[in-house]
Amino acid sequence: MLKLGAMETILRLVAKAGIATSWNKSDMELRLLGDRRIIFRSADNPDRLRGANAGWLWLDEVAMMDRDIWPLSIATLRESPGRAWMSTTPRGKDWVYELFAGNHRDYATIRSKTTDNTFLDDTFVATLKESMTSEMYRQEVDGDFIDPIGAMFQRHWLRTTDTRPHNAKWFRYWDLASSVKQSADYTASVRVCLHDGVFYIADGIKVKAEWPDVRRIMVDTMRREADTTHGIEKAQHGLAATQELRRLPELADVSFKGIDVKGDKVQRAMPWASRAEAGAVAVVNGAWVRDFLDEVVAFPSAPHDDYVDAASGAVAMISKPRVEWSFA
């Protein structure tokens, strides 16, 4: 994030202005005319921020940082004028909100919307709106500190049905657990198709079992669902599972592949959450549906989100979202 965001922008501006005297890429230190220096540091390790003597400080996407970053970083402001900026997309009423919500005389808040950017195309803004729930749009685009409803999905958004599309192309995603401990995640899977603009979610599987039992369930399911493309998350032992399944002769005519997971759980769920709010997600009835709905409406606060990850993976197999919804 540092290299692709703040650092890239500053280096481009400095080069355009012609005010740089040197750039040390390994130390990530930029020297400017007038013996001024800009030091770039990641906040992944807060202790790396100690020891510097700074006059200005900028923390980018600060809501994604630990709250300990703030006292450690402002302790470096030993030189005049001793000023600091934060820039971030809100993430609920977290420590950043608590810090700036009061009447502290040294702090001020400037709120701006993505739509205030006059260089954005109108179609880009429209696409953003289509890609998010209304609540997330308020946070990500309008820049509001919101009180999350507690669930990303509302139960009434998800209608159930006894029918499923005929001759549809289905995609099933397997979210594999790494342990059978009581507190561990489950192995979960659903299959999804897109028909007339509606995502149909069907045939959920959720189990906590050792790998040999999980493998048997996967093999039986794959052989039974000839009209389905299967995806297996590569994270944890998913890559090894994919390689093992490829060696089985009984799966020689089954279409399946390993899937690279990108983005956090909320980001991956956003494409079908926005569809659900618009009434474009249907869940095909079965014994598994109640457990599925209970988990989905508790997301992302519930201790388990295996069904949500499985549905997000299956939706992503159909088509990638047109935009990334998380941005500065």
C-alpha cells in the first residue's frame, strides 16, 4: 500500500517539480532542495517509527493501523512546526473516530467524498454505487463514520425459492478448514449460478472433519455435479488438496481448479451483498439454508464465516467485480 499509494504519488510530484536531489530506494529516503528529507516507512512494524526527528508527519489509511501507531508516531515530531495529517477511509466508529470526535483543540477533521473528485468519470461513480450496499457506500464513498448495522447482509434481502434455473452453468467453491479443533473454521461449500441477472445459491455443504472424510465428500459431490465447475481455495492446504485430487482417476472428467484469494472477507463478499440488497440473490431451499442464512446475516461479526467465504468464492468464479470497492 505504501509503494502503490503515497510513495508513488509523492515521487511523481517531486519529479515533476524538479526539486529532488537524491533518492535512496533501499532506505526509502528522498532528499529535496534546501536539505529537506522525506522518509517513507511502513506501519506494519510500529517500532520502526521510533527514533526519527520529524517536523511533518503523514499517516495514510490510518484506520487500517493499530491504535498504538498514533502515540508512537507523534513522538517523532520534535522539530518545528510539529504537524501531523491522517488520511483514511472510515472503518466504523473505531479509534480514529474516537480520537477526532471530541473537542480536542489540537485536532480538526476535514471530510471529503469520492464524488467531490472532479476528475472522476460519471460512469465510475455509478459503477461504485452498483457494487456496494447502501451502508458501505456511505462509508467508502461519502466518507461517513457510521454505526455498522452489525451485519453486512439483511435477512429480508435473501429470498428463498424451491426452483432453480434449468440448463444453467454452476460454479462451486470449496473453502477448506485447516483443523478439526472446536474453535476452528468449517469446511464449507456452495454452488452458484447467474440467471437473468440473479445469483442462485444452492446445495450448501458444511462439515468439520479430517481430510480423508472431506476428500470423500468432495469426490462424491464432484462426480454427482457434472454441470458444475469446482474451485478450491489455495490458502492453507488447499493447493496440496488440489494437487492430490488431480491424481484421482475418478475425477479425470471433472472440471476444477485452485483459486488465489485476493482481498479481505468483506471486500470479497461485497459483489453479492450489493446484489442481495437489490433483490438479485435467491437461495434454493434445502436443509442447509437455515444455517446458511444465520451465518450470512451475522457476518462479519460472527465467529464463523465459512458459508460466506464459499459463496463469495463461487460468485468470483463467475465474473470478477468491475471495480475495487476499498480505496482512499
